Amino acid sequence: MLLFAIRNLWEHKLRTALLAVAIVAGVAFIVASFVFTDTLGSAFTDVFSGSSEGIDITVRGATDENTGPFGVEAFPRIPLSLSEDLADVDGVGTVTPNLQDLVVQVTEETANNPFGPPTVAQSWPQNSDFLQLRTGEAPSGPTELVINAAAAEESGLSIGDTVTLATDGPASDYTLVGTFGYGEDNGSIGTTHVGLTYDAMEDLLDTEGMATSFELSLANGATVPDVLSRVETVLPSDVEAVDARAAVEEQSAQLEEGLSFFNTFLLVFAVIALIVGAFVVYNAFQVVVAQRGRELALLRVLGSTRRQLVASVLGEAALIGVVASLLGTGAGVLLAMAARYLLEVIGAGLPEGGLTLSTRTVVVGLAVGVITTLLSALVPALRTTRISPMEALRDQPDLRPQKRWWGWVGFSILVVSVALGLYAVLTVGDASAVSGNTTPIIYAGASALGCFIAMFLLARSLVGPVIGVMGRTTRGVTANLATENARRAPRRTATTASALMIGLGLVATVAVLVSSVEDTIIGSLEEAFASDATITAGGFNPLIGMSTEVGDTVAKIDGVESVDRQNMITISFEDGETTFALGVNPETVETGLSFESIDGSLADLGEGDIAVQRVEAESKGLEIGDRVPLTVADVPYPGNVVAIFEYAGGISDSQSYFLGYDVVAAHSQEPTDLNVSVGFADGIDPAEGKERLLAALEEYPTISVMTVDDILGTVRTGLNALIGMIGGLLLMSVVVA
């Protein structure tokens, strides 16, 4: 039977190839997700492991779950004076302080760009086996720096060129004196990386006597567990010591998790492509079995058993699955390469090295492809067991009445699905969005899935009436033959239509969803802004904030009528929940933000007080006068609820808590502003006002100035890009169908 299956596939090469394509897409997305994940893990584990060579213990600030780009924890700085205490610990050989942070390399492309690529600046270590000079020399003066070789090549920088860096204040110029790599790797590790002297780093970050971490190496004969326990005894409560190897694994895992959105994205489309492919394979084998009825009947007459006939059809499916899976594996590797290139385009390139294709990935790809194909062909294969040799040899169509229970099951599922959808619509609300209640979303998803299944089951009952109506509008012999052929085999027609239904249905869903979201967001934003322009921190991680001097400068600009500053800090509740609170100025907050309603008064927001967004207050049962004990920057805070507010435009903003601006500044290690909202005097066009702001803030190249129209345009562009990307991938499933 194996040779028989191979012969049939060879005689229908085009059909075999098209069936394989139906499975290739799904396998490709699955393989791409695994290859991408494995490559990330391997690349960053190697890099982080290399960076910890010669380091046994890392001392750092205890994290409060703040995260930087791609989900990597951002640790608070710690006193540099700890180095003396650490050096006195028995078993510690050397103590090397490290100071680093995200900065912005100022160029024509990154100046005033809110989404500029990241640059990591760090103090240059005197002795490092990991950071190795490629050209030039190490930095030794206050205005000298070195840069990773890959970034220098990409930017066209040479020894002696000027490199401009900035944080939250004015920019500083440095002279490039050398380039470096990571061991034997010149890769970018996803960013531009510069090294300065420790004193130069303190000046750049406007900090003194602080360190990001200490790197400890042990004396001969000492062990990490023993020294680690002794180190912990000299550290304050807000500083922690960890095994350097554990820190490497932690960083690598966090980075992989931060980039896992690519994985989820690919796996979603893998499932869609496989479902569509399964419909195609199922329908194709239905047709194959019907076409080969006489042939299979003849085999029955010649003595073939039912089991052998089933094995023949499933053998063909298995061979198609194997070929499709192998092709899908190759396509998946190419797709992973494309994903890697896309990361590099957005400024998050990976270290040098090839893609990782593990045995596990190949096995999973083969298993998914083959099993999907076999399951899709199983029902058609079982139909061969019901073939009567004499009936098939007469080549008469199957005139047995269709089973009606399919229609009743489909109708029942449709009713339940519609009910779930209505429930989701009626119960979803702002509280769900803020509190994280995903129940309405789950119900909506179940409703959509149920509708797809119901329409698939109902389709065979609807084929006759629908084709009958459509047939009346067609003329000609060809049209009549097509109409009768479609009506003669309603099951085949329904299955074919279902494959297209899934792809087109998802395309329509995404289009409607994005269009609705765009209209909602645009309308809400137009109402939510009380100001004419907003100034935010630029760079790859805007949460680092900007200098408070920006607001001082703006207040002095001719034509500026109002200035509202906002800052931000992490707060933690007694139940362990950690989130951000926005610091607002009670006197000016309503010139920057619009509110639908305010219970209580934001003017009463002082030390010990908190304001809560209405949907958050309702979800937690809070009222004016209640107390919400919390910690602000690890300091206990009473949390007296003095106001409950609701944003204008129906926005359920993630910023559900307000503290006083001065309260946040007092609890911050380095006070900065997150936003500065600006209102212009009557008669000044927002575009003209923006030009005045940019001219006055020229020495702050990292900030971004945007009018309301600029913000709305950015939102529209992002949504259009999203629907284009998703629509393109979904269109592929339609093509497969």
C-alpha cells in the first residue's frame, strides 16, 4: 500500500504540491517562533556569560520591579562608599564599581525624536576579558569615550570624531578614542554601547558618589556561598548581593520574556494557518476519495481489506505531511531570519552569530505538520470503509439523505455563541480595562469561535438555498453546471467555503476592530487633552524623564499661558500589587488634563494623600475619606483618598493614581519630569507655539515636543501599520485556502 500511495501522489504532482503548501505556512510560523526563541536564548546567554567572566558576585540595588526596555529590570543606584565595606569582607579579592544608564546619542535622526534608538553608557573597566579594544585606546579624560565596533561601523564613526550624548539635560560632546567588541564578537547586543571614565559618567548622569553595581571577584580558596553570606551582612536593606551566574541567567530570561511578543505573534498566525490548512486538506481528500471511488472499489473486489484502504489514504496524507513539514521547517528558518532583521531595523539587533535550529524544533515541526495532515485526512479515509464495491463500480452518486442533526447542533451553538457575545458586550466596561478583568474578552473570543464552528456546521444546510438564489442570477451552460455541481455536493461546498470563511472573517474582524479602536482613541484623545502641546522625554525609554529645568524654561517663553508638570513614581500596595502613580500639581493639573468629573478636590492633594481614577475606585470599593496604605519608593505612605476622578473622553488610562507633584519629587532619588503640558495664549497657533518651544529648548535634544495633532497623527500611523501587518499575514491564510 505504501508504493500504491507514492504512485498516486506522483501521478497528481500539482495537487500534492498545493496540499503541501496548505501545511507549510503553519509549520513555518511554529518553527520560526522556536528558532527565534532559541537564538535569543543562546545569543544573550553567551553575551551575558562573557560579561561575567572573572566576576563571582554582583552587588546591586534591590529592585522594586521597575523595568526598562524589553522587560529587563532597572535597578536603583547604590552608594559608592559601599566599596570600602565590601573590600573588607573576608574572601573578597577585588571590588569594581560600575556606573551605567540609558542615554541618547544625539544625531540629526535622534534629536527631538521620542522613539530614538537606545544607547547604553557605562564606566569603562580597567581590566576586562569581555570588553576588548579593537582600535584606539581606552578613555582616560573627562571628554573621551569608546564605542562598540558594530555601532561605529554602522554610524560611520572614526577615531577622533565627536560623539554627542545626553540624558535628561543639555547634551555633552565627547571625542571618540577607540572601538571595542565583546570577546571575539563585534555585535551590537541590540544597542549602541559607549564607555567613559567613571568621573565622566558621573558628570554625564549628574550624579556623584553613586554606583549601579559592584562586581566582586573572590580571593583564592574562597567559595561563592560563604562569601555571599558574609557580604549580605554588611549591606543595607535596599541593596542585595547575588551570584554572578544567577544574575546572568536572570538577565537572559528577562530579555527573552521581554521579546516574547514576537513568539506569541508568530504562534497565533501558526494556529490560524494550520486551521485553514486543515480545512483544505480535509476537503481535498474528500474529493480524492470521491474521485477514486471506482479504483478503491476495484481494490475491494481484488481482496483489499477496509484497513488497507484506510492505510492507503492515510499513507498519502503522511507523505504529504512529511514533505510539507520539511519545507515548513526551512521556511520557518527564513522567517526567523526576517524577524531578526526586523528587530535590527527597530534598533534591537542581536549579537553576531547564526540562528539556532535545535532537534526539538525539527521534531515539533514534523510532528505538528504530520499530525495535522493525518487528522484532516482521517474522516475522508474512514469513508473508504463504507464503499460498497458494486455501488462504486456503478459510479452512482450517493443519494442517501443528509443527516439533519448537524444543522440542529450548529443552530444550538450559534444561539449560545450569540448569547455569549451579547453578555461580553453588556459586561465589558472601563473597570475591566483598568482592573485587568479579562472575562468579557474571553467570552467575546469564545463567541467568535463558536460562531465560526456554528457556521461550518450550518453551511451544508444553507448551501442549497443560497446556491439556489445565486443560481437564478446566472446564465449559460457553464454557470448552470457550476450551480448544479455545488448543490449536488453540499458537504464539499460547505467545507471549501469554511476555509475561506476563517481567513476572510479574521481579516474583517481585524479591520473592524482597528477601525473602531482608531475612532475611539482619536475621539477620546481629542477630549482628553486640555493643553495645546506636550513635552515628553525622548530616547528609547521615555520613563527616564527629563530635567525639571525644561519646565522652568518653558514658563518663560513668550506666548505660553499655562505650564503643567507631571512626574512619576512606583507605588506598592499591601496585597503586593505594584504600579506607577502620576505626580500632578494640584493647582495646574486641569490645564494639562481634561476630566469628565471629579469627586472631592484635586486641590486637596498633599502629603499623605492620593487621588484614584473612578473605575479603579469602583473595582476596589474605595470612597472619599478611605485609606489605602501603600509604600512610595519603599517608604510607608498613608494613602488618604481625597479625590476620585474620571478622565474626559471615556479614557480608562493606566495612570489610575495621582500623588502630589512635590510628594513624588521628594521621594525620588533623582527628581525629573515625565511630561510638561503647555497651553498657548489666544491667537497663537499650536504649530507656531511648537516652533517657539523647540527654539527655546534647543539645548535639550532628548525631549520631544508634540501638538495634539502630532499625537493623533502618530496614533493613526501606528494603527494603520498594525492593520497592514496583521492583514498581510491573514491574507496569506486566504491565499492558502
